[in-house]
Amino acid sequence: MLKYRLTFGPLLIVLIGVFAWLDELIDGLDAPQWVGRETFPPGVIVFSVFALLSAMGSREVARIFRAKQVPIGTGIAIMMGLLGLIVIGFTPEGASGTSGFAAGITSIVVAFIVGMLYAVRSKEVEGAIAIGSGTLFIHVYMGLMLGFFVLIRREHSVWVLIWILAIVKSCDIGAFFTGTTIGKHKLIPWLSPGKTWEGLIGGMLTSGGVAIGGAILLERAGIEVPSLMVSGFMGVIAGGVGQCGDLAASLLKRDAGVKDAGKSLPGFGGALDIIDSPILVAPFAYWVLQVTQDIVSNPTLGG
């Protein structure tokens, strides 16, 4: 397991850097007429990558549901996840807040209807509640929540998105080394026996440090980010929220009696094992960036 992580981990980091560079390169290039605008929209590569992660994650969550005797097929799961991501990714940039909210709610309504129809496709009512709820869960979890990363890219530099991902993942690293070194007090032994309070605190402090360091680098590059104090606070909280996301995924897997969500990524498990912590941080990070941006553009909001 460690051998695969040491091999695949650096490769994954390189790929993320390449994808970020390509995304920034494409942003602003002249687009063909069928795109409907003069230039490509921001986040073409980001959307494509997260669409792949959504499909892989939806497949794995469906597998977890099937382990609990809830027969949700891979196809319907992927469709529900991508629906949420597409709604967020393709909502017009000029849409008002009300229109954007309505688009998200409409996608939930559509997912609910499709889920219930799928549940009774065999003209049987048994399991309809569980199947319908499961498809709606996948739509929100692997679609709308994951889509916040696409929203962040649409409104900020791709390097801000990379910064947020680094904050979250640094918590995992800090928690691991702190926990294995001085960890004595179990965090939630009945859910995740390996996690400790010392590890959690060490991970959150690591996230705070990475957030401040990243904010300094981004500011020097001329990229707008929150102040160092806000960035550090955001990093600490994001680290804790990310750990909650990891525990939430552990809860799903333990309830279903599966160790890993999948085996598509050597040394890590499945896509869900990679994105379980960032997926919960995405909405939090989006709103921190949105509020701080609003305050900078309109100082009277900050008092």
C-alpha cells in the first residue's frame, strides 16, 4: 500500500499541476462558434476533471448502497451525479442569485422524480423509499456539492482552487504524522480507530500554516485571496471540516461493511477515498471567498 502511495502520489501531484496549467492556458482563448461566446469559459479542464471524479465517485457510492441491499445501478448513479455538476457548471454567468438558486432546486426536483421512477421501474413498490433517497443522495453528494469546486474556478483563478485542495490535503498529512508521533487520545474509536485528537489538532494547524503560506505566494503572483489572518482561520476550519468529510465517508463504508469505496486509484482506494474530505470543504471555501470578495469590493459591508 505504501509503495503504491509513494509512486502514485507524486504522479497525481504532477497531473494536478499539468491540468491547472492547461486550464489557465485555455481560459480566454478564442472559442469556435458553437461554444456560444467569443472565448472559452474559465474552468474547461477543471469541469472535465471533476466530471470524471463525479462519475467515478457516483459509481462507488452506488456500490456502497448495493452492499446495503439498495439496488442502485451504476448508470443511474453516474447520471444523477453528473446532473448536479452540469447544472452548476452550465448555469449562465450572468444569472441572478435567484435564478442560480432556482436552477439548483430544479435539479433536485428532477433527481427526485427520476429516482422515484427508477425505483418503481419493475412495477414493484418494495424498496422505493431507499432507492429514491439513494439516487437523490448521490445527486447532492457527487453532483451539487462537488460542483462548488467548479463555481470556485468560474469566479477565481485556478490556482486558488489548487490552494484550497492543498489546504485540505495538508490536514490529512499533518494529522497522520502528528497522530502517529504523539497521538494518545482516540477521536472516534467506534468509527475511525486510527484518528486521535492530537492528530486532528496537528492536522488543522498544518492546514492553517499551508493556507497562510499559499496566500502569500498567491498575493505575490497578483492573485486575489483573503487576508493572511482570514486565510489562516479559513485553513484551520477547512482542515476540521475536511476531517468531518473523511469521517462521513467512513460512516458510509462501515455501515455497508466495505473497506474501500473502490480500487481505481492504486494505494488510495477509489475516487471517493480521494475526494471525501475536499467535497465537504468546497461549499465552506466558496462562501468564505465570496464574503471576503464582497467586503473588499464594498468596504461598508465590513462595518
